[in-house]
Amino acid sequence: MNGCVFCKIIKKEIPAKIVYEDEEILGFCDANPQSPVHILIVPKKHIEDLTKIDEGDLALMGKIFGAIKKIAEEKHLESGFRVVINTKESAGQSVFHIHFHLMSGRNFHWPPG
């Protein structure tokens, strides 16, 4: 946790373009965007990845989806968006603090490449 870049962003030790914040959640623009709109949504509580969520975190996960909906509305993403959660290094997780990628502004394909 001490070296977690997202924890440092949450503590405002590292600057980020914040687009959403409440008591439990922070949303900010990705420093390496993969689409015209690429926002990371993170819980302020450090949770390493999806496999580390416990029963007490389920309400927080629901609030994150509510935050994603609010951000999508504020950013006028009516034409569509993608939400991605990478879990573990082999799946592409590079920061080990659970985070949700909200992406829009281009066409996406499945499977992603």
C-alpha cells in the first residue's frame, strides 16, 4: 500500500485530473488513455484486486457502479461506453489497487486485442 500509485493519487500526493469524488470513491483521467475518454474509478479503500473483495466490500462495489453511471451521464456517453476490470498481471493489471476503466469515444471490438 505504501508504494501504491492510486493510494498516492487518493491522498493528493500525486496530481491527477479528478472528474469524480465522494467519501469512498475517486474517478480520474487515465495518464495513458486507450480511448478519447478513459477514466479510472477506484475505491479509496485499498483493495488489491477483484479476488480480494470480501463480503464487507460488496456495497462499495455497488456504489462504484453508481459512480460510473454518474460519470457517464456527466460526460454525455449516451452513445456507449466500456467498463473493464483487469485482475492479476496476466490479465493486464499493472497497478494492484482495484480499478475500473471507463472508456468511450471510439468503437470497441470483441475480443479486445
